[in-house]
Amino acid sequence: MKHSPAMSKPPQFFYATAPLPCPYVAGRTERKVVTELAGIGAEALHDRLSRGGFRRSHNIAYAPVCQGCRSCIPIRIVVADFVPSRSQRRIAAMNAALRAFEMPPRATSEQYLLFQRYQQARHGDGDMAAMSFYDYRAMVEDTPIETWLVEYRDAADRLVGACLTDRMRDGLSAVYSFFTPDLARNSLGTQSILWLVERARELDLPYVYLGYWVPESPKMAYKSKFQHTQVLAGGVWIDRDTAFGVHHAAPVSVPITTG
């Protein structure tokens, strides 16, 4: 009896991590379900899991499965409907002189120095502040899918920001961004998302994935300022306003089947 490719495909295994202190809400514990992204099917698997609320780190896809907590809400921008607010237009005008370059996922010492400065200024008590260059290089280069490191440079060609970005079948995913503390007033994190929206529009991609929005976390407040967003509630992507009127407490769906 001949086996079809589907029948011979190895099973996808998911694992739960040990509980750790939550980095977003004090006093809570986080736990994740994780799976490996590897082989020729890595991009297709990443696409499916991303639509189900997973995120990527290195060659791992993960989603929160914290007992008694559903605060991490997957959120994405609907590119066709997005219109920047007045403050976002002001941010774009302030940063009009910046140039963006889509670079391959290769770590450089210039990036790492900026990454270190950002961590010390914004997250000095976090685990990432202690990352070595080799840790940073693994974060950037250990990817099984199409990934860019978008560099933002000023008129003097100085690197002022960067955003590790995954390209998926239905959008762009902002994996991690960092920028110079010297330009805090320029809101370069917001500028980076605005650029990704316009780039997705050029590529005819419908969504920009922003990861998890945690309403209780001030660190995540900027994500709520983008209009025309969808959140994953009860396993379905719906308009954020509708979700908060109907499904605010709905759990995030975790798709275990990958067939």
C-alpha cells in the first residue's frame, strides 16, 4: 500500500513551558505552548499558527496558555481600512527624513550597539538587557522563514531604529523593534508600524500583525492607538471594538491541529 505525502507527514508536537513570572502584569505567572518551526513546511506552519494567535521567536512558535488569565490578545491591523490618526500623521511628518532599508537577517555590531542602548534605556531590568552579541545574532539569524531586519537611518546615515519583520502569506509580522533613546520624542516605534502598514499595502498584503496587546500593561498601550484593528477572540478575528463590546473576556484559541 502506497502512502500519500499527507499520510507520511510526521506529527507536529506541542509542549507547555514551566510557569515563569509574567513580564507584562505584576504578580501573575505566564506559561506558553511552543512548537518547533523546521523543515520544508516551516513557512506554511508559521502562517497557520500566526492566524491562530501564535508568535515566532527564533525557530519556535509560541502562544500563551496562562491559567486563569486571557490578557494577551493577538492584534493585527487591517491594511486596506487603516487611516492614520492626526497624531500618527504628525509622527510620520516628524520622521519624513528617515530612510528604511529591508536588510537580510544578518546581525551587525552597529545594530547590536543600538539594541544595547535601547535595552538599557527602556528595559534595563529585563532579561534582554543582558543579551550578548551572540544572543542577539541568534535572535536575528535563527529563522526558518522569510525575515527582514528593517533598518531606519537618518540623513547622516546613522542607524536610529530597526524592526525584525517576518513576511507571511497574508501580511507582515513585527517580531521585535528597537530604536535610539535619543529620539524618544519621535515615537520611532509608532513610525516603524506606520512604515510596515505602507509596505504591506505596496505588497498587496492584507494585515500587519502586532503580536499581543495586553490592556493592563502600559508597555502595550501604543497598540491600542492604531485604528481598524482586529483581535483574536474565541478563535475568530473580529473588529476590536466589536470584541470589546462582546468578547472582551474570550479566551485566545490555541490551534493544536496542523493538518
